[in-house]
Amino acid sequence: MTEQTSPERTLVIVKPDGVRRGLTGEVLRRIEAKGYVLVGLRMVEATQEQLAAHYAEHEGKPFYGPLVEFMSSGPVVVALVEGHRVVEGFRSLAGSTEPTASAPGTIRGDLGRDWGLKVQQNIVHGSDSAESAARETEIWFGAGA
Ligand code: RTP
Ligand code: MG
């Protein structure tokens, strides 16, 4: 199958809880099974600078500190994913922020739960717009990716 229009990209992160629980392959499998294409993939220990830039919109919120701490608690797998309307499509695959309220059939709804912690540990991140995807791609893959 070929794309009819210029493809969009989104930035996906398998968060430390997903990596720790051995769900990286399952997340990537769902992305590929949906028909999207992996065009970049790396495992990293996120730096404080990367997390401050990535979560700048949440600075000052009560969950910001616990979020940065959680995202620093182990390696993450960062993927650049391509396809027509992939930003919206991956958000739909991921489910809503709270795993408890996420629909079955979604990554968070099928594989996540609330652990009673200070921050939602919800397995994956997906960019919320094409603009966010471009900004986040530079943070995790560097300029020119
Ligand atoms: P993401 O950015 O990770 O794809 O998730 P999202 O858009 O659904 O959620 P967002 O509002 O952008 O929040 C970023 C991440 O912060 C954690 N969070 N915990 N009250 C809480 O416990 C809470 N609120 C947000 C989650 O890990 C969320 O994905
Ligand atoms: Mg978000």
C-alpha cells in the first residue's frame, strides 16, 4: 500500500514502566500492525534537559516533579512513526491519559492500570499535534531527523 498524500510523523515514547514491564515489542507491534511505519528508533536514558524541554507545557503543575522523576527512573524507547494522520491515529491507539478510564482495545486500556502513585504511569507518550511532533523529534533525535 502506498500513501496518497505526504505522510505525517509523530513521536512515540515507550515510558520506563512500559520498558520495565517488557511491553516495548507489544507497543511497536501494534503501531506496525495498524499500518504505520517506524522511521526512527532508539533506547535512551532521558536527560533532565530533554525532559524539561519535552514537558515544558506541564511545568508548575502538581504532577510535573513526579513526572520528570518517573521518566528518569529507567530507559525509554523513542520511536519516530510515519503515516497519513498518524498523530491522531496513535493517540487513538494509545487511549486516554488515565489507564483506568481508557477503552479496552487501546494500549493503555489493555495493558495499563492505576498503581496509586503520584503520577499516571501509562506506558506510552504520543505527540498531540504535528507541531509538537516536530519539536519533540528535535529533542529526542536531534535537528535534521
Ligand atoms: P502523553 O503526553 O504522555 O502522550 O499523555 P497525555 O497527552 O495523555 O497526557 P498529558 O496531559 O500531556 O500529561 C503528560 C503525562 O503526565 C502524566 N500525568 N499524570 N494527574 C496525574 O497523575 C497525571 N497527569 C498527567 C501522564 O504520564 C501523562 O501521560
Ligand atoms: Mg501530552
